[in-house]
Amino acid sequence: MTRETRALIERASPILREAAKKTSLLGAIAWPVEVEERFFAAKAARLPDPKYEIDRATIEARLETLRELERSIAVNDEITGWLARTTHSFIDGNRLLLALGTREFHLISKELYGGASTASWEEGTKNIVLAEHILSRLEAQGWDETTDVQGDPWSDERFAEALRKRVSERVPRMEIEVIVDARCTAKIQAGRTRVRIRKGAEFYPWELDNLWSHEVETHSLCAQNGIVQPLAPFLSAGGPRSTRTQEGLATFAELYDHDLGINRMRQLAHRVKLVAMAESGADFLELYRYALDRGSTEREAYLDAQRVCRGGLVGGGAPFTKDVCYLAGLLDVYTFLAYVVRAGNRDEAEMLVCGRVALEDMPALVELRHLHLLERPRYLPAWLANWRGLLPYFAFTSFVGSLDLGPVESKFARVLELARRASGEAGVANPAPRDRAPPSETYDE
């Protein structure tokens, strides 16, 4: 890297850091609780009426500063390309803010996050096809006498205290405040140093592991690793382009740690279907009723429909498409790790959590690391710290993935035949999933 390139990063860093602090998209598009109260006061019969208040002059001034920086970056290698992409990502975040409540918001959202019909992999399936495949695999196919014990739900304060205890016991410790917040619209939201829990939310005990993996050990952890990078503290927030990788990484952590339950996976897939419906013209009420029909409570249905309509149009045709990122990002992160881990590149795998980054940036980040311009992550999630367990996992799954499962299915067809017969004899022709409607797992970074 030339001296000029280093000087460019040093000049860009405070501008990008300031943009990272000031560009709060999820906060700007959140609906206050009064919108929900009016919706239910009207017997859920009228479209919600959210209003978005932004300081346009400040955002436009910030945009001009970022565009001036972007114009000054001559892209001639991996590192300058990464810097230009990062700058443009913060530009995109501010473009979204200026487009709140308009059809343009959806167009920018789809450009950044993709939509339901976007291919989730090169020459691969669309996001909606991936979601529908997962839903079909999660449907109950047989009958048995075993059921999972849910346990009694925890209150917001009890869950917050359990999460605080886990934070305090983490080694090395991350400084994170856990609060119960009536203004929090998602069930839980994680930032760099604060995790907010929605007042009045209920949690089952098993959700503690799930939320720990997704929120604290991914979103907060990556942000804390980014802020301590001497050359690039703006990695604490990568802008919209890092969202797919971040959500994919968080979802992979849940999956690998066996915390990604049936209902959680089903919900991620159904959210892609909600985006597809909204893109095809479904309004908020249609999304709300769809969620009710699949077993959600009234409030859960409201919150899922809200996620898709926030920032866009409640009348349909212009949704916020971020929710397609979870499954698409999971596919991205899984395949990246499968390749890098099998190759034995531990340092490169760890750069995935050096901040809130996009997979596209990995060549530049690895180069910066080898030049000693980026530090190794201060914090590692447990799954990545246990390298001895990660490598065997991918070594075996890579072989299984190459198998033709036809002979296996034929070999065990008799087992499924007997299971279907048992279902018929028990009078259970088409059993419903047992965990159809636990508390809504509405999380946000």
C-alpha cells in the first residue's frame, strides 16, 4: 500500500466515523407505540399512519461531505476499492433517510438489500424460493408422542437480568448495558454498547441462548471490534451494505450453536414471503392478516407487518426489504466459512468479525491485516474461538453436501412409511407444528 493510500484512509476515517454515528436508519424508521395504539383502537381495520421526522438539511450536508470524499478516492487496488464502497454505503444510508415514506425508499432498499425475487446466490435460487424450500422442510411430516417443554415465559425485567448476568460473566468482558425500553419497537435491539429490550415483551427461557448468539455475540461484538481499530474505527458501523453479511453471520451463529429453533427459522422464511406480498401490492392489513392466519397473536402480527412496511408505504408496493437478508446472508456466510475454514485460514476467518463488514470486503481487510494496519479482533464469538470444533464441522458437512441422498432416502423409506401409518392409526392426519405460536422473535440490530 502506498503512502498516499494510507493518508487517504486517515483522512477518510473521521468523516466515515462521524457518518457512522449520525446515520441511524433503524431509529429513524421505527414506529412509535402511539401508532400501534391507534391501530388497535380502530379494531385493526384501518391502515397505520406513521410519520417520519428527519432533519433534511443536516442529512443533505452530510451527503455532500460524503460525496466529496467519494470523488477524491481513485480506485486502483483492493484497499481503495473497499474505501470507496464503504463511503458509498454511508451515502446510501442517507439516501434512504431522505426517501422515507415514499416509493423511492423501496427502490433504494431493493438496490441495497435485494428483494424477494433477488437471486440469493450467483445463478442460484431467488430469496423467495429459498424461503419456501425451508418452510416446506420445516412442516411436521409425522406424529409421535414426544413434545418439547416450553416452560413459563419470562417478563422483560427477568430476561434483562439474565442477559446482564451473562454479559458480566463473559471473558473477556464487553461493556454492554442492558435496558428495558418502552420506546423499543422490536422485541430486542442491539447496538455497540447497549441492548434494548421492549417493555412488556415476554421471552421463553430458551430465547436467552438464541438472543445471546445473534445480538450480543454478533452485532454488539462486531461493533466493539470495529470501534477499536486505530486506522478504521468506522468499522463499528458498515452502512447498509454490511447488513446482509451481519445478519447472515448472526443467523449462522444461531444455527451453529443449535439455537436456531423451528419457529425462529420459520419466521425468517415467512418474513421473506411478507416482503414478496408487499412488493406485489399487499398493504399493511393484508400482511397483518396473513400473519394472524399462520398462528401469530395480534401484536406479533402487527410487529411483523410493521417490519416490512416501516420506512416505505403502508398501502403496499413499496416495502422495506431488509428481512430478505437473513436467509440470503446465512447462505453467503456459510459458504464463505466452509471454504476458508477447510483451507485452514484462521486469521482470514477471524477478520469476518473485525467490524461490521461485508463479505465483498474480505480481500481488502485481509491485505490490511497483513500490512499490520488492521488489528486482530479483540473479541471472538465462542463458535469462532473454538477453532478445533469448527474445522471438523465443515470437513464433515462438505462431504455430506456432495452425497446423492437418493439411495439414503430409499434405504429409510420404510421408517417414514411406518411413521405415516402410526399417524393414521392415532387419528392425526395432518398434525400442526407444535411450536406454531410462541412469542414473536422480532429482533433487530
